[in-house]
Amino acid sequence: MALAICLVVTACADQTTVFSDPQEEVALEESQSVLENSVDFENAGVLDIFESGSTSGKSAKGNNDLAGDYPLSLVAQIDPPSRDGSQLTASHVAIDGDYAYVAYNTVEDGYSGAVDIIRISDPNNPRVTGRLFYLNVDVNSIAYENGFIYIACGVDSELSVRATTNSLIAKLASTNGTFNLGAGISYAFQPGFNATDIKITGNSLLVGSGKDGTVAFYNKSDLATLNEEPFDDVRAIALQNNDIAILDASIGVSILDQDLQIIQEIVIDSDFGVATKRTLDFFGENIAVSEGAKGTGLYNSSTGAFVKHLPIMTSPNGVETSDIVTNGVATNDDLLFIANGGGGLSLAAQQDNNVEVVGVIELEGSINYVQSRDDYLFAAAGKGGFQIIKLNRPSQSLVESCANSPRYSGTSDLSINSGTELAYSGAKRFNSLNVNGSLLLCGSWTVRNLVNINADALFEMNGTFIVGRNNRRRNITINSGATFRVEGNLTIYGDLILNDGATLEFLGDNSVVNIFGSVIRNGNTEVSGNFRDIRSRF
């Protein structure tokens, strides 16, 4: 049962009308079971990447195929909120510390939106800790800092008794993963058909609005307008140092100074659509721009010179051509993630001053927005919800501890013969793993299919090791006389099978095991060491 919150108008200020505690149709989701059941692990597990060299669009699984880079895994999906029979779609995400703040809107006629707060401090168990509905507002963009959520929204000003324009900015209090509506909600209204993006910079908010809109600075404390300049059709904002890049669908990219004056324009001849979401991001020396059917455009951020286009890789069967468009881009160090709508989510990487598409990540749904920070990737899949993905990058300390182990560069089906002792470091995607001798893996590794540790074999892993998917379960089997030694994070989407005479050892005090199937112990087996058992399978 959701609880409606009614509030009253108390104040206004400056050029922008500011309301504290307005009477708006706002509702909180109070059912804990609804929040808990919003987390879906059905598709969790190892993610393959359909690489650009595969003309069939399928991942390669033959014995001669090399193990792939980028061992990604899907942690969970968050089902999108629904209200009165209408399901919302994820539109934006902001990450701060232990929490992700997700914005939702509707693709249907009218205005309706929501905000989720998701605790991600435990990567094995994300939890929705708060959900707020806006019954007459689309929530298009979101930011968080120091106890406050800031959202850029769209509202029908003709139906609202107090909205002066369709572009709305709101400030909500939030602490420890919950909404504090008792502190009131402050609002400001901005010219333009829709507030499209919001960023925090210093003591200010920077907001862009769409058709016939503006780019404006607001005071974070009271939402009073500090500076404002008109622009034709702002879809997104990106910040780097003192530079402000805006994607203006009427011309391309404009680089602004802190006074919101244009210091450079990058004219782009692309169809950005009408009232469609498009984003941009700084990527090294370049700016990556989502250009709809053209894919991703890369432009030098200093000179504005065109660098290259990254085309959309796939045309999935059963997907309308009009739905295969680049909607969003996000960068994380040397990686570029590209949301291609019905064309899925692509990964590109920068190597030796060149950017190339690696492949399409194995995700379901139409990917409309993507964001990445630290070791996480977050993808908004429209009605498919919000997807939390782990990059599984090996830590620097782990790499150093295994410095004497060579980088693995072999096949995706790794088999260690009896009497052979091998050790590798790195981060790879395997198809299968079969150990008859001795193997040490240091780093981050995923295995799509089975893992067998055969009689009298030794398998040691230090770092991250993930096997299977929740909807395609695969097992780890430890056979008679074999030892599996774990130091780090072990996740199995399937069963852990210990046959008679098998040994499982956990080293150190910080190991974590997350088994979605069962622990099956056949006969006399040994499990030793300290570890955290996420799902209490032992």
C-alpha cells in the first residue's frame, strides 16, 4: 500500500519560482515485500560478449577460441515500478557511496515517474530501500549529494495549478537509503518543454531543458537561479574540469565556460530525434556523442575535429529498425559503454590512442541509458528494469601479489593435464575449466559452463571466480582427493559438488562464497577456513 503525501506552498524566490512543501501528488511505497521482491536474480551470472569478429552474432565456444577479456557478471535486475496498471521505465541513475538513485518515467502519454534508492554496498545482495512515486511528473535525470536528491523532471503546466513551465527541478531530503519527506520538497521551474539533465558542480546545480529551453545554474540550498542562458534543445550535459559540454539537438555539441558562454561548437549532422534521450560523455581527449541511427560519434574535445564513428554492431531479429539507435554513452577509464536501444549494450575500449568496439554484452531488453562508476556498470533497460553489472576488474594489490604469474592468453576451454603445474594472472572469460593437475588463477575470471576439479587435482584461486548464470546453471565439481583452495570471492550459479575425499579450503578472513544452488557433499568431505556464506548453503 502506498501512502500519498500532501504538502502546502510556503515560499518563492528570484527569477525562478521556488516552492517548499508544495501540494503535489507524491506517494511512498510502504510495502517492504514489494521493495524486496523488486530485486530479480533470474538472469544473474556470467555475461558473455558477442565480439565484433563473430559474424554470426554468437559467442565462440570452440577449443581453439581464445579466452575473452572483460569477465563481466550480472549481479541482479531491479524490476521497474508500476502503479495503477502502468509500468514505468528506467531513465537515469546516479551513484553515491553505498547507494544508487534511479529515475523512472513513462513512455506513454501523460506524465508519471518514480525514484528508487538501491543499496549496493553488498554486491551480492542489492536491496531497494526506498521508492517514491510522482503521479503527475516524468523523472528524467537525477543527482545526489550530502543528503539531498536533485531531479530534473517534466510536468504538464496546463494541468498543474502551480507549474509555470513544463521543466521542473526538485530537491528531496534522503539519508541512509530512505526518503525524508518531513523535511519538505523544494521546486523550481525552468523554461523549456522538459528538464532533461542535472549535474552538481560545487555549490550549484546545472540543469538543461529541452525544446525552447535553457542551461541554468541554481543555488543548491534554495534553488534560486544564479545564471541562465537560452538554448534550442538541450538533451544532456557532461562536465570535465571547468568545461561544460552540452548536447544541443539543434546543432550538435557546445562547449561552455563557467559563465555559460559558448567557447566552441562542434556541428554534428545527425538526426537526434524529437524529444528523445541522447547523452554524451568525455572520453580521454575526445567527447563521445550518442547519435541515434549513426551510432556513437567521437570528436576531439579541444579542437572539435571529427575522430570516427562507432557503428551499432548488431541488428537483432524481431527488433524494429527504428528501435536500434544509440541513446546513451558512459565512460569508465579506458572503457566506453554504448546503449543502443533494441541493439543492446556495446562495449568499446581505448588502446594505443585508438577506440574500437569489442562487442555486444549479453543482456536482455532495450538498453536506453548506461552509467559506470568504479567496478560497476548500470544499464537502464526500459521496461526490463535496471541492471546492475560487475566489471570484475582485478585489484591492483591482487595483481602485485601474483606478479610472478604470467598473463593468461590461451583458449577459452582451459584444461590442465595431470602432472602439470600452471599459474596465471589476469581477467578473462572462459567457456569451461577442467583441472587434472595443479592450477593457480590470480585475478578475475568467469566460466560460462562447467568446472571440474578431477581426482587428486589442485585448483587455487585468488580474486574473483564466477560460474554459470541463474537461468542456465552450471556446477563446480570437486572429485576424490582433489582440493579447491579459495581466497577471495566465489560465486556459483549452480551447485557446488564435493565427492568423497574432496577438500575445500578458504584462506584468510575475508573470503565470500555466494552459491545459488546447493552444496552437495557425497561421503567424507572436508571444508575448512573462514568465509562469509551469503546464502547460508553450508
